[in-house]
Amino acid sequence: AVVDSSRAREPEVADYRFPSRPRLVAIGDIHGDLSALRRALRLAGAIDSEDTWIGKDLTVVQTGDQVDRGDQDREVLDVLEKLEASAKAAGGALHVLNGNHELMNARFDFRYVTRKSFASFDEFSSRAGELAGKVPEAELGRAAAFMPGAPYAQKLARHQTVALVGESLFAHGGVLPAHVDYGLDRINREASAFLAGKSRDLPRVLSDEDGPVWTRLYGSPEIDEATCQILGRVLAAVGAKRLIVGHTVQEHGISSACQDRLFRIDIGLSAYYGKKPPQVLEITAKGARILGGASPDTKKGKAGDSALHSAP
């Protein structure tokens, strides 16, 4: 659905490139678990026990999938919005990316929404109007909140889909050479235009299974040399040293591949996946390292997967 322009704010999407700070921390998929988000942010040194931003020289990137599977989608999105503003005011930065589940919700694909999460958006049912009869009554509130141009879709419209922070490239699923050719800024603009209700259709680059929010090329436990070569072309084209992705749960914790040019940070933080200690990826001038629960692969020192202390 597309709303009239009086309801839709212009998406405030910047260039996909952002400066680096002394510390950069990446957080993977949250999936509607506010407690998991808070634990990850505290582990990163971003917030204190009162949810106040304390990371003056810190940039945090959350790689998408804030919603679905958990009961606290609304709370997660609201807290992230608040922290985006307070991080900037404190001299830090929080960049929140769109994943496939954010775009699914804007297209009324609610297969992974919990009953409690549906209920948390019931107050938007009065705005459903044209949606009546098109979605089940129990889903009207969420649909009215997430349809393109609606309040929660507008929040998502101000997020990036792909971001380059310093020398680290981020996307939910990954970036392929075809995405670079298409234009990373263009991908961000078109995703935002759709979410803001200014474009009727989501472009194929964002809905195809090999799109930047959907591809699982980089998520496999075993990455072959051909994939590393594809990654190398992407990194060279954008001037990055590494790609950091979420989307595919890494059963043994944060993992690296392609001589630390690829990091997979979705560890299943949400309680949906069971009780796991949080992990985040920290990048400084000294290199990259895991904060939090130890990765079994790191302990074993697997060939090709360093202890994540390599020079940048």
C-alpha cells in the first residue's frame, strides 16, 4: 500500500559511507528480544544499566533483523530509535540496518510474528482503513504500523541496507559484485523509498534470493576459494578490508573466513534460539576480536579462521 505524501516523511538516508571511530562494534540479529539487545549493547560498552549511551568514541552497527520470532519487536525498534539519537549527541554513532525480516513486515509477510508481538501493535488498528478485509483482523494493527509510509515503516525507511564504516562493509546477508554494479547508494535509496511509501514496488535486487538482505553465500560453514574471490572483488571495488554479515546463524559463535576478510556475526542472540551468552565483534586499530562467549572455532584455531586478532 502507498500512502499520500502528507503522511510520509522524506527518508533521511545518507551516503552509505560513514567515518570510523576508535572502536567499532558489530551486533547480529536481535529478533524481537529486548533483553538480548541490551546484553549485546552493554557487552559492547555502548550503554549503561539505565540504557544511557556511554560510548563516546564508539560506533555500533546492528546488521538487521530486529523483528520477528520474539515478543518485543516494538520495544526493540523504539529503544534503537532512542539510542540512535543519544549516541549521536554523546559523540558516538549507532547504525541500524534493514534485514529481510524488516522488508517482509512491510510487505505483510507475518509468518514469523508472535501473538504477543501482534498484540503490541493493536492500537494502530484504527488506522487500518483500506486494509480491512485484506489481512486477518488480528494482524490489522501490525499491518497498519508497518505498511509503507506508516509509522514503523518510516522508522525503517531511515535505516541503511548497506553501510561502509571506515574499512568495514556491512549488509544483512552480504554484498555481491552485482550489488556494487547496481549501486549501493541506489539500493539504500530504493529500500527507503519503498518503506516510506514513495515507491509502489520493492525492486528485485531487494526481494531476490541473492539480494543483499537474502543471500546466504557468505553464511555457509565452509567457504570455498571461489566465494573468497567473489568477496575480494567486492572489497576491492568499495575500498573495504572486510565484510560483516548476519542472517545465517553460526551455531558455534561468531566466525571468520577468507583470511579474516569475512565475519559472520549472527549467533542466534534471541531467546528463540535458546539461551546463549552474547557475542559481539569489536574492531580497533589492533584488529578484530570477539567480545563475550568464546567461539569453539576460535578455540580450536581452525585453518583459515584466525583467533580474530589480525591486523586491519
